Amino acid sequence: MLILKNAHLIGMADINYETVDIVIDHGKIQHVGPMTEGQDSAAEVLDLKNAFVTPGIIDPHCHIGIFEESIGFEGLDVNEMTHPVYPELRAIDAIKPQDVAFTEALESGVTTVVTGPGSANVIGGTFCILKTYGKTIDDMLVSSESSMKMALGENPKRVYHGKNLAPQTRMASAALIRESLHKAKEYLSKKNAYAKLIQEGKEANPPDFNMKWESLSRVFTGLPVKIHAHQQDDIVTAIRIIEEFQLQGTIEHATEGHLLLEYLKAHNQKVIIGPTLGSKSKYELRNKSFQSAKMLYEAGIEFAIMTDHPVIHLANALTQAALFVREGLPELEAFRAVTIQAARINGIGDRLGSIEVNKDADIVVWDNHPFHYLTKTRMVFVNGQLVFQRT
């Protein structure tokens, strides 16, 4: 048992900006609040002396480990650009835990990442969710396949225009997604019909196995989709497809989402915004703004904030969030966008994203206010284990 005493907590739940004690046991948070006399008699105690403490930062969309740093082609596994439809690909099969970016992220307070394929293909494969500490994927794993990546807009057009293949227009991108979803739905229907016949004791031949449609058909049984879309028109197309096929999904980037507030609200659409720190490197980003988060918050639209690492290095996740605060987003909402909201939107809010009883003890101790540009991590805990301590 470990007790973190006198933690000035920004916990993302009921307790924020209060000094409390946190009890950790078997990798989980067991107690948050004042300690009773004698409760700490058999525990290791760390007196934090009123240091700021937060949950581990969560990045809701990045490409760490699959877009490996400092290597080039040998470590570049983020996009399989030989066909625009690849739902059978899994990020988990390409991520290298030894990517130096994991260590740098961990030491900066990022303890969980949602990482996966890029946006070259209209359907690119599945994302996974990992802790940033561990020797193998198995050590780090939170979810092996958390969502299916899809993409609209410039990127698929640009990639396949260079190959003289479809899609070369936004029409073709949407059509390829629809065609694939229809085929996956038909495949699932045949599987279900076969299963019903077998259950009834009747003889039947199973449908031919198809790896693409086997993987993609899971979006009809609960696997969420992440649809890359920057511009207003692409965001609307993404929502049209989500609703047409009755999918669970988020709009990734949503760079012009703040220009569609009423539409997003009317369709109850969640978004993951960013990366916003950096230049407007292509036409789709011309309306990128640090005021977007404030506008989404005031409109009551659920959102989280991504780095899209390596576009913005994960070590700068809080720097980016602080700039949204500078432009009017309430401070606590900025923290939520990179902790509990990032967790909830990716389906792991019951386990991560806040300092609450029974959640994973992923905790960061800071030497100053976490949004101050000179602040460093003092300690980082993952699953209750002290995995980094600044000397």
C-alpha cells in the first residue's frame, strides 16, 4: 500500500483544487480524501507537501509507436498505401514499444495513448489503447482494438491521385466507405443466418471467410469508428455516414467544427480536436483556431484534445491545452479534455482519466501548476508503480 499525502489535487472528478491524501493498493486507487488516525500504519507514505497532482494525461488520437521516431522508412508503419480499404489492419501488430517517444511521453506525464493508422486510406484499420510504460505491447495494453479508422478529405485524394487509383475525389472516398460498409453488413447478415440455422440444429454451410469484412463488420456490433475530417463539408459527410449506417463514432480533428456548432449539437456528435499547435500546413487547416475549444464548450459539444503525435510531440500535450485556456477555455475543461473526456470518448472512462476509487492509479506529480510553461513532472505512477522520478 502507498499513500500520497498532501496532494493538491486536480482530480477530474468530485475533488479539484483541494489538498487530499490518495491511497494506492494493487495498482488501483483505494481512497481519496483525508486519512483517519492509524489508517497509514502499514503503508509506505510519500508526503507531496502540497504539490500539484493530476491523473495521467491521455492522448485520444496519435500515431506513437507506429510512426517511429528518428528512423525513416524502417519505422514508418502508419499507412499501408497499396489499397484504399484495409479494415483488417491492426495497429497493435506494428507498434514498437521501444520507440523513444514512449519514454519522452511518459516523462512528460502522458500515461495513456490512443494510437493507430494514419489517414492515407479511406478505411485504414484499427486503433489500440496503450499505457506508455512497458517492455512489450502485452505489458502496455488497455484495448487491443478500440476503434476503426476512416478518413475523408485531402489525404486519401492526394495519396491515390499519385497512384492513378480511386479515390481521387471526395465522392469516391465516401462511395468506397459506403460500398465497404454494405459488403461488411451483408457478410455479417450471412454469418448471423448461418449461426441461427446451427442453433436450430439444421445443417448449413458457413459463409466463406473474408478478413476485410470480418474486421469491418464489427462496427455494426459496437466497435466505434474514428473518421478523419477537417473541413465543414467533410465533417457533414462523416456524420451522414455515421447516421446512415447507425454507427458509433467520433469526428477526428474537426478543424472547422467550431464553424458548425449548431449542426454538431443537433446531431449530438462528439469530436476530438487538434492538432492546433503548429502551422496551417495545408488548405484544410486554414480555419484552425485556439478559440475552437471555448466555442465547442459553450455550445455543449463533447470534445477531447489530441496531439496527433508526431505532428505535435506528445511531450507538448499540456502546452497545447494551455493555449486553449489562453483563448478562453476554462482551465478545468482543458484538463478534462486531455484526461477524463479523452478517456470517455474512447470508451475507457470507467478505468482511466480521473483520480477516483477503483480506477487505475495512473498519477502525475508536478513541481508547479501543470499549465505553466516551466513546470516539470516530479513523479509519474502507472498502475500504482512509480515509473519515473526526476532527480
